[in-house]
Amino acid sequence: MNGSGQPVTIVDIDIPFGRLVGIFIKWGIAAIPATIALSVIMSIIFSLLWGLLGFGAWHGMTTRM
């Protein structure tokens, strides 16, 4: 291709309502494992940061007072 293509404008997309509902249900089901995976990854990252920065030691000092 030499890059001299014609510009295209999409005016209308005709999706039946039932198919659209099916797409949204699939997205919702796919979001569940993605949310679980992200929460596990973020909890590991924050636990490492919490331990490396020593916030656990600070918390232990305040509870003994």
C-alpha cells in the first residue's frame, strides 16, 4: 500500500438488541476473572511495598502504646 487510501466515515452500525445484550453479558462474565486477577496482583504489589517501606513496623509501634 502506498498510503493513498480513501477516508472512511462510519455512519450507522445495526446490531440487533438480543445480540447486544449477549455481548454485554459476555463482557460482564469476562470481567469477573480479570477483576480477581487484578486484585491479586495489586494486593501482592501493595504488600511488598508495605513491607519494604516498613509501615508494618510503624503500625506495631502504635498498637503497643
